[in-house]
Amino acid sequence: MNQRGILTVISGFSGAGKGTLIRELLARYPERYALSVSATTRSPRPGEENGREYFFVTKEEFEKRIREGGLIEYAQYVENYYGTPKAYVDAQLEAGKNVILEIEVQGALKVKEKFPDTLLLFVTPPDAAELESRLRGRGTESEEVIQNRLRQASWEASFMSRYDYILVNDKLEICVEELHALIASQKLRMSANSSFITQMKTELEKYQG
Amino acid sequence: MNQRGILTVISGFSGAGKGTLIRELLARYPERYALSVSATTRSPRPGEENGREYFFVTKEEFEKRIREGGLIEYAQYVENYYGTPKAYVDAQLEAGKNVILEIEVQGALKVKEKFPDTLLLFVTPPDAAELESRLRGRGTESEEVIQNRLRQASWEASFMSRYDYILVNDKLEICVEELHALIASQKLRMSANSSFITQMKTELEKYQG
């Protein structure tokens, strides 16, 4: 029987390389991982596809899902809702796939509160100078946007210690394998193996004096 | 700077293959691991070497260490003391080596109580039939000894759920790598990286508005 998958929530500073890290993990182990796709009420941008970047739904549909408990977490930014559909995540976990959820710090902590078995990971570059250099290196953002992201990072850093594990994304190659090993090792948690333990105890009882 | 090593306590049923597993881990990654050597007041058996199997000490010396807090844990079996010298373990951890301690369940839980950061691992064969077959397969023990070990296993099983992780030793090759990945991933625990977090927070403060 397939062991249930592990739900992993990944947060981290903008510029830490979360996106690349997750894409690389899925590319290397496609049969082991599934990426959770969020639902949103915002309009698709050019090139975005329904069911790939997001599930694009109406405000009414989104609010119906909230009422029916169909979302693991949700938040509202600038008039739009964003949330994680529960049914898809459950189906993937049940099938033994590890589900990756990339969400910001407050959503992440809400998920952990509701599902304490969730693995909370925080991705960071090796230091602040490297973070700034990566944000500038993109060459696509204005100085104002870069300063905003750095201020945002400073605020997010205050939540770091509430995460379970930290991933310092220095070399992508190493970081992907650390991430994979970390999630794989969660399947060995005693709490993830209670049926095995019960069975072993029962089997051993016949030897008792 | 070297990160401090992880203290790992390994317990498991007699016949689970703990010894082979640990030897293989040390053989593959000699620079990453150190095996803790116990002190004992029992006499050396033929072939045993002081400082390899055990540190052989007198009863007076052992009791002096107890009084001076020089042991991580100790127990008394059949007139003899067995214990884990603290100084050696500390020195190895400080040097960044992961220290492996192979001890029985009650000692293991005492260590975890005193040092909550300890990683507690329980090694088990895939099922009770396999355990019995491995014990018989050795071909060196009497039926009485085998029955005793199986009764002992049944008692030990009641402590399993208090361990952090379980290692099902089915294929040694896989189990060694699981063990290595598990210990390596402990260095990513948020609680093992508090100085990094503090530094990152401080560095990011300058970006605050």
C-alpha cells in the first residue's frame, strides 16, 4: 500500500529562488511530487493557463468554496482572492504524492495550525547582500519595487523561526537534493507510521510469556 | 564555521540489524560520523579492546563519573555498570561530527529527556516473522535465548511510538542512505540555525522604512 504523501509548504523571500527550486524538484522527481495549484479571482495574464498557473474562478464561485470549507487557506490581496483548493491536495496526498504548496508566511502558518503534520520550509539566500544582488540581477524591476521587496523580506524574516526547517539556497544543485531528502525523511516520522507500529506490536504479542 | 553535529540515539529489536547498519554508515561517511563508545565495569571479553568496544573502567572510577556528571546516561545490568561518557560525545559534536549512540529503549528516552534536541531512531525489520527468522538465521543461539529476545522485542515495541523516526531495515543499502539523509536533514532544523536567523534578521533591518 502506498504511504500517504507529505504536505510541504514552502515560503521564502522574493529573490530566494523558490520558484526555480520547486520547478527543478518536480522535473527531477515527477512521480514523487505534485504542485498545488491555487484558485484565484484575478484575471489571467497573457500566457497564463487555467489549471496551470492558477484555477481562475469567479468571486461567487470562490466565496462558495470558502463557505463549503473547500479551501485549505485563502487570503485577499488588492480586491482579489487567492486560495488553495482542498480536494486536489487531498487526492494527491492520498495517491502517495508529496504536495508542494508555495505560499506566503501568514498563509503558511495558518495551514500549519489547521494541519500540524504539514512540513513548513523557509527558503533564503545565504545573506542579505546576496538577496539584494539577486533582486537587482533580474534587471526587470524598478528601484522602488526592489526596495519594497527588501522591506517585505525584513518583515518576513520575523516569521522564520516559526518554520520547521530552513533551506539556504546557495547552490541550486545541492539545495534541490536537500529539499528532496528532507521531504523523503518525513515519511519515516513515527507519527506517519502508526499503522505499521500497531501491526508490529500485535504480531509480537504472541511471543509474550 | 562548522555547524555543531547532531546527537542520534539508535535503538531497536535485537535482530533488526542495528550493528551492521551503523558500521556501514561509519564506513561510508567516516568524516561525518563518530560512534560513541560506552564505559563499562564489566571485564573485557576475548578480542575486545579498550576504547573500541568499550572503555573498561573500575567500579570506583565509574561511580566517580556518575557523581561528577560525566555520563550522559548510565544503567546497571547484572552487577555491572554501562554508561555514555559525556566529554567524548561533546568533543565530537563540537567538531561538527554527528555522534551515534546505540542504546536500549529506557536509556534512549532518558537521553531525550535531558537533551531534547537528540534524534531518537528506532530500527525494526519489516515484520515479526522476519525478526524471528533473522534471530534463528544466526544459528548461534539456543531456543531459549531466541524466545527471550522475542519477548524482549514485544516489550520494547511498547516504547516505539516515543521515538522520533522509524527505520524499517529491509534492504541494508536503502536503509543506510535513509539513515544518512535523515541525520543530514536535522541540520536544516530551524532550531539548529538560530545564529543564522539572527544574523539574517539583523542584516535585513537596514532595509526597513
